[in-house]
Amino acid sequence: MADEKKTCLYDKHVALGALMSPFAGFNMPIQYKGIVEEHNAVRNQVGVFDVSHMGEVEITGPEAEKFVNYIFTNDIKDAPLGKIYYGMMLYPDGGTVDDLLVYKVAENDFFLVINAGNIDKDVAWINEHAAQFDVKVDHQSDYYGQLAVQGPESEKALLDILKIDATDLVFYTFKKLEYDGETIIVSRTGYTGEDGFEIYASHTAINKMWDLLVEAGVQPCGLGCRDTLRFEVGLPLYGDELTAEISPIMATLSIFVKLDKEDFIGKEACAKQKEEGSAKKLVGLELKDKAIARHGYEVMQGDKVVGYITTGYRGISVEKSLAFALVDREAGTLGNELNVKIRKKVFPAEVVKKRFYKKSYKK
């Protein structure tokens, strides 16, 4: 097995006593003080995450817009500068290569942010299809470190501690600015359901910003609470709610699949699933017990297995036992009574909306 990669902040995590664990090929911090405390810091004040394991690819050239629109489900045609789009890259059968963000930097200049565990696969996929277009693919994952500063006090933390003024950014927009003599990218995005920012910069600058934030009392947060936060607000994680077998239509993310735009990879399959109804559907479940449903546990309707759990937790902000499950479409009707098999016992559950907690973004 290949050695685990480390982010540019690895030594800082170890020095802070973080619990480290393998994630997506990297040795990453899972928690510092504890998942509940870190989760609540982001919901109520502000927390900082090391997300330097994420991948970055820049696409430029005369056909950059045309190319990105061909490999991406959302529609970026004539997008305004500084705008960010969420969507997926798909296989021809509609299965998901990855979910990603596309930043419009300039005319025919797009910055793609991809999932850490998919970097090699995604870059190979992008390069394979780029051969048919007049574009340049620049893989920049080794250059960029990335911080996520998340929570209701994140705008103030950027301004007071880092002297970065992002007050002009609205949700899903970004800007480039100078910081310590280098150009960095600051975007108002996040994966927590709270207001927040992502900062992309060199390893040196990321280390400096991390130190400034932590010394000023911003709570360092691990991947443990990143997962509980995104889960409560209904956001998917690649490998759980989206996979090569799970299309965005099945994951009920068809709002990000623009079937009315020009051809893109996977369009035909998605159109068919949308029209005929996909065989499987991602739903929310509320368990009538304190038992916790974990990834892979079976979901039953009577004696029949109708699906499996993709993510499950005891909600921290909502104090209920909750899960996402991929189930047969007929079984996934709101209000339906299902059962979850946890070890040898069966626990009743009700199909509920996937957003368990209200998002709080700055629109």
C-alpha cells in the first residue's frame, strides 16, 4: 500500500494533539477537542478546517468553456466572472465520476475543485476528454493548500485576524487578492450549512494563516465534524451518496443537472432516469430509537431488503438518530415506515426530508 500523503499542515495537527487517521489517501485530523465541541463551534461561532487534501485543476484555452460544459452537469455558459457552480462529472451511464466546484476566473479560464480521493481518477478523466478540445489542463493540487473557515463569525475572523476583507462576496462567489506578495483565491462557499469561506494559497501562506487563526482562538476542526455538519444539512459525500453506481438523479440532485443545455457526458442517461424515474432514490430516515445506522446497514420493508444506509449519525444539532439511505424508489415516499437492520436487531424508521437542519448562508 502506498504511503499516505500529508497536507502542508500535518505537523501542526500532530502538535495540537489531533487524532489522525487515513482519509482519501491522506493522513488527516479527525478531531482535536472532540466532534461535538468542534461541530458546535462551527454552528455557533467559527471553526477552521485543513482541506488542503482537495484537488485543484485549471482549464484554459479557446475552448475552455465549451469543454468544461461538456464534462460538467451544471451550465456555465456565459457565466459571470467570480461565480462558482456546483455539479458533477458523469460516466456515460449517468454514474458519478465526482462532484466538484467550478470557478469562473476569466473568459475561458476555469478553476475546478475536486475531491481528494478522486484526484488521480479525475485528472485522468479530464485529460482523456480534453484531447478533443483546444484547451490546456493544469493540475495544481501540489501547489495549493486550502483552509475552510466556517461559521456565523467567519467573515469577522477573516477580517480581524487575517486582514482579508470578504464582506463583498455573496454565497458561491469568489475573488483573487494579494496576500503576502502572492495571489490567493477566497470564496464564500462551504460544506457545513453555515456561512463560511474557502482560502486557496501556497503552503507557506496556508501555514501562516492557520497559525494566526488558531492563536486568535479559532477552533481547529477535524473531518469528523465536517461529516456531521454536512450530513445535517443534507449535503452529499462522494463515496457515500454519490458513486460510480449512484447518479445525481438517484441522489435527488437533479437541480444541478441541466438537461436543457448542449450535450454533456451522461446527459442521455440522466434524461432517461428523470423521465422514467430512477430505480433507486436517496432519502432521509429518522430512526425511532437512539440506535445509530451506519454506512452499509440494510434497510427493510417488511421482510424485503429495499436498500442500504449511506450515512448515519445521532444528530448533534437536532438530537435525533438520522440517516441517508439509497432505497427502491417505491419505498422512498415521504412518511413511509421502513426498518433498519443494525447487527441482529431491526429498528423502525420513517422516511423524512434529507435536510435535517436549516442552512444558514449569506445570500
